[in-house]
Amino acid sequence: STIKPFAYLVALAQPQQWSLASLLDDAPITVPLSGGRDWTPQNDDHISHGQVLLIDALAHSYNQATVHLGMRLGLARIHRFLDSFGLSVPINPDPSLLLGAQDLSPY
């Protein structure tokens, strides 16, 4: 989940829209992928927690809330933010990037 915190940083960099007290949906989400496939992430505990505070979604690493947030922010915006940290690796534009489905190295 290396990239997960960056999605939250992108949100928090917009204080007029997001704060640690913002509510996120930690609910099932299905995202269409290329090739006509769908992706439906689950939380590690296989429980959807409903409306959760952004800080709790981050602290508990809720996958569904992170994907809801990332889709609202936009993958392109998150990719640009990663580039600004020097993480200019080929990023898969697939939404699974939000949950760390991309190999990253600090080297």
C-alpha cells in the first residue's frame, strides 16, 4: 500500500475541499477497467464500514474508502503528485494503483 498515503496527501493538499474530518464512503465500489473488465476491491477484513472519517480510512487502510477517494480525485492528479515526489516510474493507469498494485522503490 505504498501509494495509498499519497492519495490522501493529494486530498489534504486541497484544504478547501478535504480535511481529516471529511467523510468518505467505505462501501463496495466497482470500477470499469480496460478490456471490459470490472474491478471490485474489498477491505482486508471483508467488511464495508459505511461513512468513515478520512483520518480513520487512512489509519485503518480501508481499501474501499481509498478507491472512492482516488476516483474522486482522479488518477491523473495522483500520478502528477507522485511525479512531484520523484516517483516517476511507469505508473499503471489502472485504479488498482491506489492500493499499491505498482512496484515502487526509493532507488
